Amino acid sequence: MHGIAAKLGMVVLAACVLVAGSRAMAADPLNQEFNLGGARTAEPQRYTMETRISTYSPDGKRVGTDVLRLTVECVPGANPAATTASPRGSQALQCTCLRFTLQQNDGPERAIPALMGWTYTLAESGYDERRQVFGIDHAKFEGLTDSTGAMLPSDRAYFVYNAFVDFHSICDAFAQPVYGGNGVQSLKRIGQRIVHAAAFSKPPVNLGSNIAEGSYFQNGEITLELKGLSLANGRPCALVGYDSGESAFLMIIKPTPEMEIRATGRSHYWGDIYKNLATNWVEKADLTEAVTSETTLPKPPNKLDTYVERHLAIRNVTGGK
């Protein structure tokens, strides 16, 4: 009898251990499904973004550094065209550039007055009717001058334009749901990795009269990975990593109607996004990009090889944080 009772006791103990283990697993905050596809809360959000662009010659010598600083406020607004099939439509994003500055090498930081107070609405499909990426108006970047009245060279004007594309690529294309394809909403568990709907996309990169139509950026196999949980601004966030895979580009530059310069090259960019689990807004993000390019010139030296590194940091500073 005692032996039978002992065996029964062991069975009961084992069952209790299994139940306790199951409860512990269910209570484990890392071993659960997450919903990263919810709508953003209605409160306006303010962001700063700093982009540091370093250019190197083939012998490894740094030949220039540009630092761009953007402050932007984002407000989700009502959209009467919203449909059940496109929930993001109910949160059409209105953005206002509060400040934009450009610093070259060790020179002074200079503001871009034409962008201060500029408001635009993000294109729902990623393009507007004129095939402008995110609906960002190309005309706004024609004839830009800095706070001294000096005209920005065409390459710097493009840097300024591209800063807005970078911001929305990270905070909207990658950090917000994609309807009709894989996106951040497809990430349910820590360690899961998916191929994003934007993989192998080929957005146009023409801009105004200097960067001609036919210019493009060809993304590689863009992936997103739910790496884990973290804190940003003291708030619980999902830590999402992204990687572009091997990407390529062609830039057709026309300094004058009679002159054409072509730049071809490869790019690889990657980074992390900290997405607030309660509000669905980005709290912070970063990007690193390595770019190699060959520029074909109409006169000697005929070809110019360059290497560029870009480092970008986005911070949510809503409420003065």
C-alpha cells in the first residue's frame, strides 16, 4: 500500500510540475504573440532625425561629411476615403517640417528657410498621382537656398529631399502595417523573420530638373525580424530589425540640358526600429548604409569611384523628451 501511495504521489507531483510549467510559459512575456499592426493613437508626435553622410575616395581618405537635421511633427487625421480593406486610410498622416538644417564638413549649421512650416500629407499607396514617392512634392526642392541665401548644389538638394524619404520609409513603410502583403503586422513572435512586401521594389528617384527620369533605386530582399522587447524613452517597445539585402541604383544627373552624368552602384542598409507597444508609434530608430558607386563623366577623368557611409538616428521627442 505504501508503495502504491508513493507512486501516486509521484504522478500527482509530476502533473503539478507540468501545470506549473505551462502557467509559467503562458506568463512569460517573451513567449507570446504580439500585435504590431494596430492603429497609431491620435496624439501628434514630434521627431528629430539626424543623418550623417561621409564620403571617401578609393584610397580610403574621407573627402567630405554632411550632417542633416530634421524636426517634423506627425498628426494622424481623418480621411473620408477610408475603407474597411484599408484601415490605414482612416489615419492619413499629415506632417509638418518644423526645422531643417544642413552642415557641411566643419562649417556652420545652416537652416533651409523654405521648408520651415511646410505641411504635406503622406500618400496612402506610397505614391501620388504623379508617381512621387510618399506624395512628397518634388517642386518643393527646386531652387533651395540656405539661411545665408546661397543656392544649394543639386546633390545637397537631393540629400535634403531624401531625408524625408528615409524618415517615412522607416517610420511608415517598415514600422506600420502593409495591407495586401507582408509587413510589420506579420511579425507575431520573437525570432520570426519575414520578407517585406517592398522587397525587390524599384522606386523612381528622379527629382526636378537635375535628377532625370529613369533614375531608380532597386531594393534587394528586404526582411523584417522581431528581435525582442526593449525600452525606449522609458516605454516598452517591440524591437524590429530590418535589412535591405543587396540593392542597386542608377542616377541620371543633368547639370545642364546638354550634359548627362550617370552614377551606378550598390547599396546595403540595415537598422533597428523601437515600436511602442501601447501607441504603435516609433520611439526611436536607426539606419546604417554602405554605398559604392561609379560615376561616368563626360570629360577626364571620365570615371570616379566613391564610397559613402550613412548613419541615421530618429528620436521621438514628443513632450520634450
